[in-house]
Amino acid sequence: MPHRRSAFFISDRTGITAESLGNTLLTQFDTLEFKRETIPFVDTVEKAQEVAARIMNSADSDQHRPLVFSSIVNPEVRAAIKVDGALCIDFFEAFIGQIEGELVQRASLTVGRAHGMINEEKYDSRIEAVNFSLTHDDGVKLKDLDEADVILVGVSRSGKTPTCLYLALQYGIRAANYPLTPEDLDSPTLPKMLLPFRHKLFGLTIDPVRLHNIRTERRPDSKYASMDNCRFEVNEAESMFRQHGVAFISTTHKSIEEIATNILHKANLKRRF
């Protein structure tokens, strides 16, 4: 079993940036295991010194240097994080100087610009998009679909709901979704309520074996989860998409982030904030 290395993600705000960039780098070392810890809101020298002590304790117990990824704006707080017993990678220190030189302008060094509520109008727009997706989940509410930016269509458990919420939260996209029922799949046409919005439809499909496994966890030994039914529903859904010219992608081996990015690109959707 590979030795686990400690990895700290430290920030003066939420830690999302340090986590995202740090984890992206760590994925390139897939033969190692990492014990990850995120420490947000380290915004004073005193807090930074406490964190530095934790890092050193980890180094002593692990007998390996921890990896420290930080996105801290204040230079004094940044300096207090750095300890000799750890590899410290500071994203601000690494890039801000180069950008300042290129733009011939000093950075404002304002905390919370990336994930704070800087613009209330844009923030409200994002929350409205999330509420829209929740309200229009699984075909519960078919009213106001003309306000949707995209309507995801697919069989049950193909990834529609999490993708809609991700599109709303990350991009402000008003995404609704509609689950194809056995009755829909028996019909040669698109579901009647979707016909007026054909230009907004985007299909999600999934490998039948993967679908069978997901549904079995939800409803074991049911017709809904049976391999034959899963294969039938997927085949019929894909035939419907092809017959009516609905663009679609498979979610089988894609993360939510990849699915959403594919939809944005193929449906020519633009971020709202």
C-alpha cells in the first residue's frame, strides 16, 4: 500500500481556489495517496502561525514533508505559513508578480475577489438560476420552460439533476430537465410538452450496464433496474434523439464538470456571470 502524504489547502477565504488548483496538480501522481486537509479563513498572522504549527506536527508524525497549497493575499500572512519542514506552493506569489509586470500595474491584493459576493446583481442571478433548476427538476414543473436556457432530456438516473444544478451554480444557466418515461419511449414523437422547446433540448445518455448498476442501488430486483429494461430505455432514448435531431452526449465516463462543459460548448451557451 502506498505511503500517504499529507496535503494542506490553505486560504484566507473559502479554500476553493487552493483546493481546485492543488488537487489538479496532485491528480498527476496517481500512484500516491494523499491525506488532504482544507483550512479556510486563515486571514491573520496569528491564525497562520497556528496553522504552521499544525503543518510541522504533521511533518513530525508522517516523517515526510507535507505539501502545502495556499491562496493567501496578504504577504505577511503568506510568510507566516511557510515552514522549512514542508513544501509550500503559494499560487499568489507564483503568479501575481508576473501579471503585475505584464500589465504594468500593482495588484489590489483584495481578499475574497474570487469567491466572495462582490457583485450582488450577479450573485442574485446565480441564485435565481439555482432556484429555477430546483423548481424545474424531473419535469415537476413544466410552466415557464420558455425561460430555460437549456432543457436536459434523458432516462431516469442518467445525470440530469446534478448537471442542471452545476450549470446553475457555476454558470448561472437556467437549466430544466425532463425524465423520459416508458410511455414517452413508446411514442414515435418527442413528448408533447417538449415540442415547443425543441431548440432548447439537449440529451443525456448512459451505458446500460452503468445505468443498471446505479438503478440497482436505488431499487434492487425491480423491472426498473433490470438489465433488459435499462438496455431498452437507453436504445429508445438515443433513437429518439437521433430521429429528432437532438444533440446528446454520454455521461458514463464523464464527471459533472465535463458534462456541463460539453453542454455549454455544444449548445452554444454563455456564462451569465
